[in-house]
Amino acid sequence: MLFENTTFILPMHLVLGQDLMIILRLVLHLLVFSLIIMLNYWRLQNKKKYVSLLERYLGEMEKKNLALQKSEKKCQDLLNHLSEGFLMVNEKGKVLLSNTRASIILGLPTAKIIHQPLPDWLLSGNKNPMTASGNIRKGLNLTDQLQITHGDQTRWIRVKWTYHPTEQGEPGAALVLTDITELTECEEKIQQLIIESNEKNKQINCLFDISDISGVPNITFDGIFERSLMIIPNGLKFAHDAWVEILFEGKRFVSKNFRETPWNFTAPIKINKKKLGHIRVGYLEEKPKTTRDAFHLNEKLLVKNVAEKLAQVIELMNMENKLRECNEKMLSTASKKRSLKY
């Protein structure tokens, strides 16, 4: 019980030391707290800066995407207004881009063209754009013509292949498809007109040559028919394969290649409406034809005209012979009268 009311008094320097430690701790806490506040403020500022930069970047990217989409739309609209079909394919021939005209030519909707392999008929031409391994040929540059059938319609398509890398820089090709059906039909019609014109020229020349026979000096009737055998085939479509037979007043003349065949046509030779013979032409072999007869209508008309011309030539020669005989008789009579007079 001796020490119950006793008070312990610490030395002054110990009391001061404890206060200083407390103050130092408070200052240190304040510094740490201030540093944390500054770091948070700096992070917040940087975050705002980064957010601002990101928003600006995203805005620019959105503008670029919109511009790209507009550009792609304009490009697609331009492709869709082309009069030719256009396709872009990758190395394996898978379609990456197509326009409306290509859809019409291929006879398929665009949805069934994009990201699909090329139709087999596009690769069936005389010139193969693919290698043996099924890849687009590098340096590809060729043009081919193909015939396709859609239902009852047959069309001609010209396909131009050009080597063209894809947007990713991988091998690929650009195809330009042109429907040349009308052009081909026009060319065929022009070619047919040229053929018909040449046939008519041959027939006209044949008639002229027959008409000119009478002008050959001292020609006989046999000479007329023998020359006619050589001239008449030149007016026929297949001159190299034609034979000729001429029968006149019981005399028969035939070409060197004469052989009886079922493909023949006969035209009468009439003088003063009296049949005195005929011209018969024929082919050694059967020819492609669209009618029942082996000879075209124009060929038949030619043979008939030649028969008429020959009749005119013969009639003219008969008249010349009679006129010559008459002149000779008159000269002979006049000579006799003069000799009797003297």
C-alpha cells in the first residue's frame, strides 16, 4: 500500500521525443496522402487525355469507314452500270466481287455468285486460265469465246481474263464478261450475205461465159456443148464435185467426172417452144441441205437460165449459118450470071 498514491514523472526529453514522433508520423501520413491524391489526379488527367485521344481516333475511324463505304458504294454503282459483266476472283477461282451485269450474263442472283466458285462453263474454253493444281496462272492475260445455253436460248460470251492481286495482295484475277450474241448473229448474217453474193457473182459470170461462147471464132455446135460442160459447174455451189450432161438432138455430151448419182436436176433446152434436149447437173456426193432437193433454188434457176442461153446461142448460130448459106448462094448465083454474061 506504500506506492498507491505515488506519481511517476517522465523526464522532459522523453516527452518531447514522443511528441516529435507523433508529429513526424502525421507529416509522413500527410505526405503519403498528398502523393496519393497527386497520383490519382495525374492518372485522371491522363485518362481524360487518353479518352479524348481515343474518342478522336474513333471519330476519325468512323469518318474513314463512312468515306470508305461511300467509296465502295460508288464503285459498286459504277460497276453495276457497266455494260459488261465484271468479276474479281481469288487464286482458287472463288468470286470476291460481282456486278449486276455479270449476274444477268451468268443467269444467277448475286447472292449465289459471291463467295462461290466460278461456274464450270467459264473454265471450259479453249484456253484454260487455271494451272493443273487449280490456281490462277500468274501473268494471266487471255481472251476466249464461249457458247452457253439458258433454257431455249443460246448465247455467245466473250471472257477476258487479267491477272490481278486481291485487296490482301494475294494472287487473283479480274474477269470481264461481254454478251456478243447479237454481234455474232450480225457477223453470221454478214458472212451469209457475202457467201450469197459470191454465189450470185459466180452464177452471173457463168451466164456471161455461156453468152460469150457464140463469139468464139469458127466454133461448132459440138464445141459449144464441150465448152458448156466446163463452164456450168463454175456457177454451182460445190463446183469441184459437180458433173454435167448435155443432150441435144440425140447427141450426148458429159463431163469427165460424170457418174450417175441420185442428186441431180434437169432443165430442158427448147428452141421455138420445142424441146430438143436438156442439161442435167448432179453432185457426186450428198451435200448438207435444208430442203428436200440437193440443189438450191438459185442453182436450179441458173441451170434453167443456162439452158435458155444455150438455146439462144444455138438459135443465133443457126440464123448465122442460114445467113451465111444465103450469102454464099447469092454470091454463087451472081458469079454464074456474070460468067454467062461474058
